[in-house]
Amino acid sequence: MSNRDDQLQLFPRGPGAGARLLIYVLISIAVIVADTRFKVLGGVRSALSTLLFPVQEAVQAPLGIYDRVSGFFVNHADLQRDNAVLRQRNLDYAGAVLRYHDLEQENSRLRTLLGAHQRTALHTRLAEIISVPRDPYSRKIIVDRGSQDGVHAGQPVMDEIGLLGQVTRVYPYTSEITLLTDAGQPVPVQIQRNGLRAVAFGQGVENEIDVRYLPQSADIRIGDVLVTSGIDGIYPAGLLVATVARIDHSANRAFLRVECTPKAAINSYRQVLIVDSVPAGAKLPAQHAPQGKPK
């Protein structure tokens, strides 16, 4: 029996491995050629595709879920970033618009001051308000012109409408201006309607000055316009000062109490005109407050 088995192993009954590989290759080539030319395996492929479709879907499902979730977070982050960029851009544009309007208003203001300078016979210089001292009992401002610019104490200060006050202290590069509303600040005035002279004093409150020492019989009315009289040699004659707002005729008073509202924009704007010099005998032409005076 052993000898017979050895003989069987020496003489194998089937083709060898190489022959089988060759046969399989030839069969594969034949099937490919037949399918390419005659579509003989179309049904088989369709059946296999149908059978394997659920498996493919099951395999692809986790990948699809991952793609959707990651896409959501990526899109959310992109939207947040874009939203932040747009918000910042909107703020930049809003700031630019505000700066544009501010510059437009400032240019209009400067043109108005230039017009006031050209209308008068006075030599003036432009100054900008840089600070307002925080003293509730005084009405003063600080401007960016000083002794290095030729400014000296006593110079009148005005805007395009009328008198604002007077330079009271001078430093090399800045000056202090006491407004006509400062407590006790005197301004010689006269009524534009009839030339009646008087003295106006600040009350230390915003937008109010008083005329004192007028007798009860004085010819003064609500609505009368007060202008500088020029008799003190400090303020040129004819500058608009105030409008009479209230008159107290109390019988127990020896003098009238006359409350007035300044013509100039006391608490507005950032630019003023410092009067450099008052030519001898200079008198301004009659002035009238422009329409739409800012409050």
C-alpha cells in the first residue's frame, strides 16, 4: 500500500498550480471579452449591485453623518467669523460717517466764522477750545492760542453772532477766556433801539446775564437787543451781546431787574475768534442775529 501511494504522489492526476492559474486567467479574459462585446454579465452585475446596496449604505452612513456634523460646525464657525468681520466693518463705516458729518459741520462753522471776520472792521484770529475747567462757580474756557501767538490779557472774544467774553489769563501756548456769563463779569452795553447805556453782569449760570442799576422809569422792553457800547476801551462798540428776556418791576426795588439771554452760542461749538486789536474810533455796523441761532 505504501509503495502505491508513493507512485500516486510521483504521478499526480490533475494539472499543476501553474496550469490552473493559466486556465483561470484565460477564463477571466474570455469572460471580460464576452461581457464587453455581448453584455452577458449585465444581469449578474445588476443583481449583485442590488444585493450589496444595503451593505454599501450601512458602510457609508457613518461617513455621511460625520461629514454633515463636521460641515455644520465648520459652517457655524465660518458664519461666526464672517458675522464678526461684518459687525466690525459696520462699526468702521458708522464711525466714518460720524466723522464725515462732524467734519462737514466743522467746515460749515469755520466758513461762518470766516464770514464774520470779513464782515467786521476788526482784526481777529481763530482759536479752538481745548478744555473747559470743571468749576461749577465759574464760566471759563481754555483755547489753543497763547502769548507765542500774540494773544494778551484783555482781548475780547466773539463768535460769528456776538460777544463771548474776554481773555483773562495768557500762557505761552494757551489762554483762559472768561465768558460773559461768569459771575460778576461786567460788560458795558447799550440798547440798540434807543442807545440807552447800562452795564450787564454775568450770573455764574448758563445762558443768562443781568442788567443792573437801571431806574424803574428806564425805557427798556422785553425783546430789546443789547450791544457793546465801546466806552470802556476793551470791547469794540456794536457787538451783539444779549436779548432782554424778562423785566422785574417790583415796587420794593430801587432799580429794575433785567434778565437777558446772550446772543452768542456760549456753550456750543469748538472755535472762537479772538479780537487782535480795536482800531481807534472803530465802530461796527449795526448787527442782527442770524436766523436759526443754535441753542
